[in-house]
Amino acid sequence: MNGQELVSSSPRHPRIASDANHFILTFENNRFASELFGQFDQNLKLLEERLHIDARARGNSVVISGDIVATNQARRTLDYLYEKLQKGGSVERSDVEGAIRMAVAADDQLSLPTMEKKAKLTMAQVSTRKKTIIARTPTQDAYLRALERAELVFGCGPAGTGKTYLAVAHAAQLLERGVVEKIILSRPAVEAGERLGFLPGDMKEKVDPYLRPLYDALYDMMPADKVDRAITAGVIEIAPLAFMRGRTLANAAVILDEAQNTTSMQMKMFLTRLGENSRMIVTGDPSQIDLPRGVKSGLVEALQLLNGVEGISIVRFKDTDVVRHPLVGRIVRAYDSTYATDTEEDSQQG
């Protein structure tokens, strides 16, 4: 090893010895280094797989070699994750995946204001008293920052990208900080292949299972007893879209989920409910519309009509932003390519 050793002035950061495309990172804390590398060095193996580099652990050091761009991405990834451990966090496979994505984006998308070339990673996050969520993809990062600055945000894209979960987390954060007085969560009650009318129970009992993903996200971000008390007191309201008609939603964080299943009139009705000191978030997947054939999706129309309108942010997620099991992303791509081919054939025949 002929490279010059660069020693950080702070013990919080790893020591780096390097030449052109070869790094040796040494971490001061042996326990953190072990957690960083993962059981049987599984996190380093993930780095190798994703970045096409070589990463070998030697005690509390790691030797990284390969393409100069990729080795720098690996260094930024490990530096970020090590700092996360120092702050009391943990490093799971999903954290490594997310850090790698952000490190790659620092080179591929330098126009993003959150990225600094060859510098430390900076990821947006949302925090409540119970949990802190950190962006795992560049689009999630852009989404969280849009939620902070815009009064109306559209988050659209495939399942598993975190658009609804992050929206609920942001709403919970606003409520805890006192920025808003209540949270309103809504979905259009479209019968996606099922008949609600034949389900047992009253209207609430019929609809609650359909709204379960919103409940789950809330309970993940806030203590269960506080969520229950807030729902009883009306501070948190979870209701079908039809219940929004005729209301002005002021001092509230309002989320419309599964918005691809709204009609044009329903979407207009919902958007015009926005009241003073409120934030509105609309999420949906235009590729999963359950409306009757021939009925135009209110989400698709709104994305066309409101693009570029001041005060409105539109964030589009892609299959590469899926943060569930890696297989989900491949499933989404397979379906999207099939439907794209079918649509093209239909248009040619028409």
C-alpha cells in the first residue's frame, strides 16, 4: 500500500489511507465496526454486489478497491452508516440499501440540493417521539423536503415506495409540534373487486379494514394509547372521501390515500377543502386504478392540470424507489412493462 494516510481530526470519523482507486478505512470503535460490516460481513457483501467493488474486512478496518467512482460511493456509504451507529442508531440491510442509493445519487444527480459530490451524505428525515424515519432513496429525500415546504404535495408511484407511510409520519410530526391541530386521513371507498355492502357490520365496521394501512402507519409513529385517545377526541379522523364533502379543513394535516381511485369531481371536491393553516398530501399509484372502465382518474387529471402551479409539489416515485423486499421492485417492473406493451398494442389497433 503506497497511498498516503489521511487522519481525521475527529475520532468520530474513520481514518482513511488511499491511492487512486484503493481505500483502507479504519474505524475507532470495534463494536460499531462489527455492526457496520454486518454478521459474516453481509453488509460489505451487499456493497460489493451493488457497487461492483471489492470490500474486505480486516479487524476494524475495511479494504475497498475498484472503480474510483464506486469506491468513493462505498466510502460515503460506510461513513454515513458509521455516524448513524455513533448517534445510537442501528444498521439493517434496508439502511445499507438506502445509503448506497443516496451515495450513487450524489454522483448521478448532482442537481439535487441535498447532495454534495464526494462529501458526506445528507438524508432528509421525519421524527416523532416514537420513531425517526430517514429517507432511503433520492425520491424519498425529495418527497420529505417537499412536504416541509409545500402546502399541497402529490406523491405518486408504485406500491412499496413509502409514499403513504412517509405522509402519515409527516402528519404525526406536525401534530406533535403543534403546527396543526388535527390529522385527517381519507381514502375513496372504491370497491376494488369486493362488495362492501355485503360485509357484516355498520358503515364504520365495513370501512375500517379498508383504511387499515392508515391506522398501521399511525400506530407505528405514535404510542397506541395516544392514537386511540386522539381518534376518540376527533383530533385524528380517518374516514372515507365522501365524508369530506361540504367541509373546510383548517389547521389540519390532510392526507388522501389511493387517490388514483377518485373521479375528477371527487378530486376537485377534495382539493378545494383546503383551509387556512392546513397541509394537504395526495398519494396514489396511477397504474392501479380500480375505477369502472371509461371513468377518468381524478389523480391522473390533477397531475396534468396542476403541474407547475405555484405552491404545489409533485413527486413521482419509480420502481427503483421500492423499499420493500427487492423482489417487489422486479414485480412492479414486470407488470409495468407488460401493461405498457398492451397499451401500445391497443393504441395501434385503435
